[in-house]
Amino acid sequence: MNVTVLLENSTPSSRLVAKHGLSLFLEAAGTRLLFDLGPDANFIANARALGVNVVSADAAIISHGHDDHGGGLRAYLDMTRGVRDEASVYVHAHAFDRHVSGTAEQHRDISLDQTLADEERIVNVEGTWALGQGLLLFSTMERPHPQPEGNGRLLEERDGEFVPDAFAHEQSLLVTEGDRHILVSGCSHAGILNIMDTAEQLAGAPLDAVVGGFHTTSPSAGDVESEQAVRDLACELAARRARYYTCHCTGLETFSLLRDELGDRIQYLHTGSVVAV
């Protein structure tokens, strides 16, 4: 699988825009996919600079209902309208619910644009959903491992009240190419170890690679997981055979702690990074 990072929090290139968010262009199992669309249209501008044809994507996936992963949805629909109308956008059935960051009394809205929820190309997903060609979307509800501490500032609206977000609206992608199994996750709010467990159950085999953010950092709130929690996570990840390609909400500070344990088995992906996984 080839991964091109169209947008992430950082970049070493002056030609590209870095913003808090995520957008990946995946070439996997004979299919081109957009995985997340960043906070705005900048993923499209970066794609042009990188020579990536966004319109060629066979489908788009939004990993969960936060605007740093789906804020570019309108821009994507507009640029492909009448040109690539057969390219569906797969979102969880609850992705367009209202989500906020902060407290019930004082918060910032981080929802997807709810006016787009009824667009014809939107496909609502629940449970597992086969995209064909060895691609499977799934949610993670069994969570015996710890979930990110940063989840504590994230709320969803239920029955007119803001309550802790259960992240039922989060989905991940399992890619199977031959005998290799690769997990792609957005923010891993369900906990990356829990998501890996679910992916391995679905694959019936250990994962060979994991791509995505681990939510050990919340830049908007200035929160970072405790050093001990990150080192514990690193030990758990090291006990598995996968290689890790992380970015976005992992953060560079906690990445350095993870690399202490994982060495060259973990790599940080910036805006503009291109890797064969």
C-alpha cells in the first residue's frame, strides 16, 4: 500500500500547508482512496503541489465526526461534482451528530457540516462494511485497553445535553493485500490497542502495519498523555509485530517517547510524506 500525506499538523516543505487535521491518499488493493479530508480545502491544494489527482480517488472515507478530519468535505464534493459522482463518501451513521470540545458549559463546536448529511454521495456505515478489493471499514466497541486521556474534553450531544463522547461514530480501515494486513486509523479515540485487537480479529491474523494518529496529544487543548502512559503504550506496541506510521494527534513529543521503545519500527509522517507500507 502506498500512502501520501496530503495534510497533517506539520511539514518540512515550504510548498505545502500544514494544519491541525489529517488527510491521506491511499493506493491499496488496486483502489485509490481518500482517507479523511482535513479541516478545509488545503488538502486539495497540497495534492496539486504533490502531483496527486484527488479526482482519481474511487471513494473517500471520513474516520469520525470531527471537523479536522471532515471539514474539507464540501470542497471535495464541489470539485468532483459532475466529474466523479460515482465516488461515494463513507461516514459512520452518527458522524453528523453534534460534537464539541471543552465542557458542557464552555465548548467549541467541532462537528461536521450537517447541511451535507443528505448529499446523495454520502453512504452511512454501521458495524463492518466491505468496500471490496480487500478493504473493510469497521468500528471498535470492545475496549479492554485504556482509551486516550484527551477524550475527556470531547463531548457529543444526546437528547439536548452534552455528554462524554462514546465515539460510536469512529471507524477504521482494514486493508488486506495478499497475506499482509494493514490498519488505517484517524485519531484512534477508541484506543489504538483496542482498534488493533478488532482489526486482528477481523483479519484472523496479526497486523503487519498500522497507519494513523494515536491521540496521545490534543494540540487544541494543550494536553499530552502522561509519560508513563505513553511508555506503557510503547511497550504494548513493541510486543506486536507491526510497523507503525503515525502522525497528527500522536504529536512529536510523544512520538519521541514511542521511538525510545520501538526504534525504527515507528516513523512519523508529515504533510508531503510518501511511504510504501
